[in-house]
Amino acid sequence: MGKGHFFNFIGGDILSKMGASWFVSYSYYLHVDKKHENWNKCETVAMRQSFFKNSQHYHDYWLEKVLEMNFYRLNSNLLDLHGKEVIEMAKAVIAKKQSM
């Protein structure tokens, strides 16, 4: 898991352990579409869910940071998601959370 780099922003070390694409995929599942299952395609789901649960105070900030990420870099995930999809999913999560 991970390629040895950390995101250079607040909580980036934690997000790096989960993976930005996984974080967005799981957030999308929780807030937008319960049928979305890509986040469940990795072998380390339980560990990532633990990081997710313990980092909730960063989630809104991270979603905004994902919008600034290079979608080519976001392509390098094992979840069968393209970087542009990840960014669109992050936008959908943000919109859903703002409408609550």
C-alpha cells in the first residue's frame, strides 16, 4: 500500500496511508451512493477504514485538496477508477455534505 510519498498538507501522512482515491471512493459510498463498491477492491480495507474513522476532522479539507490534485496521479489506484472520476466523486461528496 502506498508508494512512499506523503501528501504535503495537514494530515497528509494519514491520507497517504489510505490513498486519496480510496478515501474519495469510500466517502462517495458513505455519502452519495451505497451501490458504489470500488473502495472494497483492495486487500487492506479494514486498516483503511480505521484510518478513515480516526481522521474525520480532516475529511472536508481533504476533499477540497483532492480537487487540486493531478488526475493523472489519481489514475494510479487499484480501484478501477480514473483520476477524473475520483475528482468528480469528490465534487459530489462535497455537494452532498453541503446540502445537509
